Amino acid sequence: MVMLFPWHGILSFLGGGISIGLVIWYFVRKKVNECEQKAKARVKYAKKEALFEVKEQELRFSQELEKERDIIEKRYEHLMLEIAKREEELQKTLQKLQVEKDVLEDQTAEVERLRGELNRKKYNLENLRLLYRRRLLQIAQVNETDARALLKEEIATECVDEVRQIRREILGRSLEEIEIEANRIMIDAMQRLSGVPSTNMSAALIKLPNEDIKGRLIGKEGRNIKSFESETGTTLLIDDTPGTVLVSSFDPVRREVARLSLISLIQDGRIHPASIEEVVQQTKIRVEKEILFQGEKAVAKLNLKGVSQEIVVLLGRLYYKLSNNQNTLEHSIEVAYLCSMLASELGLDPYIAKRCGLFHDIGKAIECESEGSHAGAAAQLLKRNGEDARVINAVEASHEEVLSISVYAELLKIADRISATRPGARCDSGDGYTQRIKSLEDIAKTFDGIEDVYAIQAGREIRVVVAPEKYEAYEAQALAVKIRQRIEEEISFPGKIKVMVIREERFVDTAQ
């Protein structure tokens, strides 16, 4: 039996497989096309995103360049103003020098005239002396040696009073001229400055939008206020005073950090230990930037070069410190200007004098780990940063701790005293002023026989009226000394306080 091979079945099977393959290939191809289209779309989108990012970066970069250009233009304008100011000062100095030169020439001519007259008088005096000697020999019949001795004795006796009078006139005129010139130089320098005094405060007053904030500042079981005081190192005083709280600290930098942090927390509204820690850290960074800015501003204002970053930061910290109600950084800048102007008047180097004035109180910003006085600490700092030896000595000698090696040290002392005591340089807060006036009057009233006490001229003078029957004139004078000593021992004050004791007797009668 012969079996037939099923070719028709195989062919049918192969035809069906090809059809399925074609269908599969079609769908695969379609899927590939879709993937390619999606890929192209993604590439196109990515290109748009990249282009947008590039344009955004270009815009940001152009804005930054614009800001930098504005800053550079402002600095350029500031420098041009400084140059114009210096040129004007230089022109005034040249004019002053020309006037002084003319005066000196006139004085030189006068000296030459007086010298010629003196030579003429000396010649006449010599002739008279010879004539007098011959006449004396003829009258006294003595030898020349004895006559010379008698003549010397007589001339010495006659001229001694005249010589003393001439010497007093010359010395008196010289001292008077020196004093007048010194006063002129100091007054000229003082009049070119106009500083605004600051008010001394150990606490910062913060206004609150409502009373509910006080409870949130305290927190549950006081955790918020404890966290705030721990982070800032200050004391937060919350009392019954409506709408305000006080941040108290004797460290002005800490007090400023606490003040700014508290304002930020109140504005934000989220007050809890975590947010307090975050805000305080951000504020510390902000204050450090402000410290650096103030230091760089002071250096740029005085046009000083080669000042190290460490010194600049310490100068910036002086911005937050006060000395007798006077901002220490402003005081240092003022002393620098005074030193520079006085040095210019005296023919010294104003640049060295300016550095002496700016750095003289920098030791007050150095941390307490440094031993010794602030002047000694400042000298060590300046020496470590390669400062000029004259500047180092002037700063260290400003408090009489070492001997002066140059005139700049004495110049610094003068400028420092002028800045501290000139009218308007320092002022008291209301409470401080009232307390100082009361303390002055209370000291005077502790002595017996006092009728009235008046503190006048903003506490710079105290007048004490005593009973004349209890004090003689010399006793009243001794009382003024005692009151002055008590004031120096018990009260800290800038400048001077004049003590005047008044002992007055009045005799009254009535005609009828």
C-alpha cells in the first residue's frame, strides 16, 4: 500500500505561518516607528529644554554682569569724588604753604634788617666802650687791667636787669606763639570733622505685633526662650510691658544677632527650638558679612592699602562696640582723619599717621583669650601682620605702657583726646545723664556746711554754695579739692568736670 505525502497540508501550514509572521512584523515595525517618533520628540524636547536653560543662564549671567558693572561704576564714582576731594585739599594746602612762604620771606627780611641794625649798634657800642675806657683811665689814673675789671663789673650791674627783661619777653613771645599755633592746628583739624554720637545701650527693644507672641516666645515649659538664650548667649526679658520685649547683653555683636534673629522669628511665625537654631545660625552668617563689610568700608574710606583680612574683620567688629557712648569704629576713623590732618600740618607722613589712628583701638575687638591690655594685644596683632614699626609703637604707647620711639605716638594721643573730648563727640543716654547729674550733686551734698549744689553745663561743671560762717577762704579751696577727688574716684566720665565752690558774704542794712 502506497502512502501519499500530505503536501497540501504542509503548504497550508507554511502559508498560515507566513501570514502570522507578516502580521507580527507589521506590528513590530509599527512599534519601532512609534518608539522612534517618541525618541525624536524627547530629543526635540531635550533640545528645547537645553536651549531654554542656556538662555536662562545667559540672562542670569548678563544680570550679574550688570550688577557688577553698577558696583564698579559706583566705586569709580566714589574714587573720583575722593580724588577730587584730595585735589581740593592739596590745592588748599599749597595755597596755605604759599601764604606761609610769603610770611617767612617777610620775616626773613625783617630778621636781616634787625641783624644789620644790631651790627651797627654793636659797632657804636664798641666805640663808646673804647672811649669810656680811655676816659676812665684819665680820671681814675689806674692801669688798663684794673680799669677793665671795673668796667666789666659796672656794665654787668647795669645790664643784668635789662637782659632778664629781654629774656622774659623773648621766651614769653615764643611760648605764646607756639601755643597759638598749636591751638590753630588743633581747631582747624577739629572743625573739619562732624561726627554724630551714638547712644549707649545694653538692651535692644523689640516691638511685637500682638501679645500672643510673648507666650509663643516662652514656649511650653519655657523651652523656646531657653533655646533662644542658649543659641544667642543673651537674655530675653519678657515682662508686663505691652507690645515689647528686651534683648539684653553687654556683648554688642551677640545682642545684634539676637535682635535680628528675634525679628525674623516673629515675622516668620514659626517659633520652636529647631527654627530658632536655624534662624540664629543664618543671622550669625549675616552679621559676619556685615562685620566684614563695615571693616572694608572703613579701610576704603581712609584709602589704606595692604590691610590684612584679620585686621579688617576686627575693625568691622568695632562697629558694634561703644566707648563712652561713642561708636568705636567711627571714633577710630575720626582719630585717623585727625592724625592725618595734624601730620600734614606738621610736615609728617599723613599715611602712617592715618594707620596709627585707625588701628589704635583695634585691641578692643580681640577676644579675651589674649592676655594684657587692649593696646598690647593690638600691638602683637599688628606685628604679626607685618605693620610698620612706627604704627605698632604708636598703638602700644597710646596708653603709656611703653616709651614712644617716634612723634606719631604723641600725635595719636593728641588726636585720640581731641576726638574723645571735643564738643558733640559723645553724649549720654537719658538715664545715664540723669544718673551722672544726680551722682555729682549727691557727692557734694555729703560734706557739711553745704547750702546749695547745682550741676550745670550737662554735668561738666558743678557749683557748690557753702555757708560762709562754716568755711574760711582757704577751707573752701580745700573743699573744692576734696570734691574733685571724690568725683574722680566714684564717677566714670569723659572729658573734664569743673568744680566751683562759692563762699559769699552779704551785709545788708536798711535806712529809715
